[in-house]
Amino acid sequence: MNNKLYVGNLSYDTTEAKLRELFSQAGTIRSVAIPMDRMTNQPRGFAFVEMETPADALKAIKTCNGQMVDGREIKVNEAKPMEARTGGGGGGSSSGGDRGPRRSTQNRW
């Protein structure tokens, strides 16, 4: 069992302090991270909580999963390792391709 937990279905109002209060019932917390959206600078609706031991993490899942926090039923499970990102992102290619017939943007009245 991993010590790092994924906490989903969070309200945008949920704070790190509130998560620390909830998860401390299960054991010692190493860290709490609430990722922020780059565009809006608001929370993304999930968090990562790292517990001190695997036993604490398992207890936290049993204790905290399904709890109501800020009006939302949170989901707690073991965090999956982050997959390696490939380069790129962004728009499509400029190589063209078969897009079908082009249509005029002018009205035909």
C-alpha cells in the first residue's frame, strides 16, 4: 500500500486545514496538496494527502471515504503513480489531410 492518497469530489471551498483535521483522525499526515487550475487559479476539486505509514493510509481510506466535507461526499483511495507525460500538447497538425469539401463562409441569398 502506498502512503499517498487521492481525495476526490472536493468542494472548491475545502481548505488544506480542513483536510488535515479530517485525516489526522486516521494517523500522522506528511503532506496535503490541493492542485490549482492554472487558468482560473481555483482549486481543481481534488487533493493528495500523504500519510506517515501505509497503515495510516489504509485507516484513512476506511475512515474518510464517503465522509461529507463542505456539502460533498468525498472519495478517498490510493493515489496512482503519475504517468510520464509526452511532449507536445496544444493544437492539431498543420499538415492538412482530407477534411472534405470546403464551404464558403458567405451567405448565399
